[in-house]
Amino acid sequence: MSTEYHRSAPYTYKPDHTIWYFCTVLYIILDYTRIYEVLGLGVVRPLMITTLVLAYYVISSGTYYLSMSKQRFFVWLFILLLSCYIPFAVNEFRAYMTTKSLLLYMPFILSVIVTVNSMHRLKNFLLILIVVEIYISIYALTHVGYGPGNYFNDENDLALYVNMWIPFCYFLFFSYKSVLKRMVCLTGLIIGLLSIIISFSRGGFVGLIAMGGVLWLFSRKKIVSLLLIATLIGIMFMYAGDEYWQEMATSTNATEGTGKERVEFWKSSLIMFINNPLGVGGNNFQVRFPEYQTEYFGERNMWGKVAHSIWFTLIPETGVLGIYIYLALLYYNIKDIFWLNRFSYFRMDADKQFLGSTGRAFIAAFAGYFAAGSFISVLYYAHYWYFIGFILAVMNIARGVLKRPEKTSGAAYGYARK
């Protein structure tokens, strides 16, 4: 396997992993766009093949156990916990499939951590992900708010995903130097916003408000960002009709309609947790719902209904241990992205500025994800779990950048081993 010395982390010798990196990029494109289904290549199972290739690289390199970070430890622990429910869950198959889905995320997550190992690759990788967001948003605009299957079969899911990538479009617009790359970011910002509008997702709207507020709060160009947000709001008013605003006006109504029903879902979730403090197993809330549904639902059979919330899925399905693991994982992620945010104060170093922008984008993305996700059952969707890999990869690169001398002369770029 070829190797190279990286300008982003002088004095550090890193493997190149070119083919592995290519497969990592290919995986995320296939997983999110499902372009192979549009091309009629689904029978070939390209995503499964790519997953197996990534698993081979991970196992052969020993990545699955070496240099265990706290996040990686807690992710493995969460998967282990889910697997323990399988023989005890009322519906063993659902518990098994939930465990399997998270386990299949790991080859990609670990591959990102290993292969996205330089500033050059990080910038290209994030740009590719923004292009993917543009594709999915355009797809939604031409399919009445629905994305290309998988994670985007529901307009709420589509809006949540886009809310996670709009911050990257915004912050990286100011960090990329290329005009073309900036135009890609601006396109992702505008098209993404329009796709959220067309989705008519109230949860997506709540996420948009939370994400936009955090985006402005952490923006170093507050006047510029305020003008941009005002422009985007103007676009929203022009593009969204009265029907959209009437629908969004019901977002905070918890006394009637779907708002009231959602509150009753959450009450049922808490009753289930109180009766099963150790959890009922992955995706078994839907199975056990009829046992704990409140009087509000009367004689309706609520079997198969989801909890409509990350938190009210987590609480009854994984119990006290799962709550602890998930919150610990969230704590370390937040700690890392706020640490990355400090790089934004290094104004004379373009790489550090880019890392700072990435950290701020993560903060706003988390705000959008958890605000919208509090009303959508996306606990086991890939987005958040993939973000863990992204965060750890950026952290590794950031540590390398910190080792770089501030003033560069002679061997300043240090193509020497550590």
C-alpha cells in the first residue's frame, strides 16, 4: 500500500489508503443517492459489495480495535447492548435487524476515520457530501418532497437530513477559496432550503429554526449572515404559499390534532419505560405499543406505530443503560466539535480557519438534527452515526495541524517522520 507525507500534519507519517478512500467515498454516494437503483443496477447489489470491501480493509488493518476513542468505544457498546436484547425481545427479528443495521454502519465509520486523513481529503470529502445533498434536494423538489428511498421515504426524514447539511454549505462557503466550490455551497444552501419548504415537514421547520439560530450565533460574520438569512427568508415567503405557513403554524399546537396525538405517544413511551427500565429492544416500541397505549387512543390498535421522537424511542427501547451510553456519546461529540470551533480564531491560517468552520457547521447541524429529531423516530438512521466518523476524522486532522509550526521556513513543511 502506497504512503505519503501530508502537509497538513508535518512530522507525521500516514498511509495513503487511496483505494480504500475511493471505496469510502463511493459507499456514501451509493448509500445516500441510491443512484444504482435509478440506473437499474440494484440486482448487482453495489452497496453490499462496497460494504464488504470496506469491512475487509477495516479487519485487515486492525482498525476495529486499535486506538479506541471514547466515541468509538460507546458506539460499539451501544451495538453490543442492542445485540443483548435479541433473545429477550418480543419481536426478535426487529431487534436483530436493528442491531444489524448499526453494525453495518461501522465499516464506513471506521473507514472515514482512517482514510480522510489530510486537509486536502477533508475538503474534497465535505464538498462531495454537499454535492450529494444537492442531488437529494433536487430529487425532492421533483418528487413532492420525497427523497430517493432508504432514509428519505418520508418528507420529515428528508427535511431533517437537509437541515444537517445546510450549515456546511453556509460555513464552508466562506472557507473554500475556489469560486466553483463556493458556488456549489451556495447552490446546496438555496436548493436545500427549497426542498425543506416543499417537504411541508413541521419537524423540519422546527429544525430549520433551531439550526438557523445557532448558525447565526456561531457565525463570525453576523451582519453578513443576518443579511443572508433575511434573503433566504424572503425566498421562503416567495416560494412557500399560504398553505405552507398554515401548516407550520400548527407546529407548536399540542392540544389537538397530530400534536396532541404525539404527546400521547410520548406518554405511552414513558409508561413502557417505567414498566421496562432495562428496555424492550431495538424497534420493539412498535410491537409493545398496544400494551402501554394511553386511554386517548381508545380501542385503536397502535401496533406498528413509532414513537415520533429520537428520545422517546431511545428511552423505552434501550432503557437506562442505553440512555447513559447515548448521552455519553453525545457529550463527547459536543466536546469535540466545540473544541474544533476554537480554530476559527486563527485568522492567519487557512487550514485552521477551515477546521473552525467545520466545527461550527457541526454545532449548527446538531441543533437542526436534534430539534427536528425530537419529533421524528430517527434514532437508528445513519446520519448521526456517520457524523461520529466525520467528527473523529476531523479531530485527527486537527491534531496534526496543531503540530505544524506557525512560521514555515526551510523544512517547515517537514516531510520527515515523527
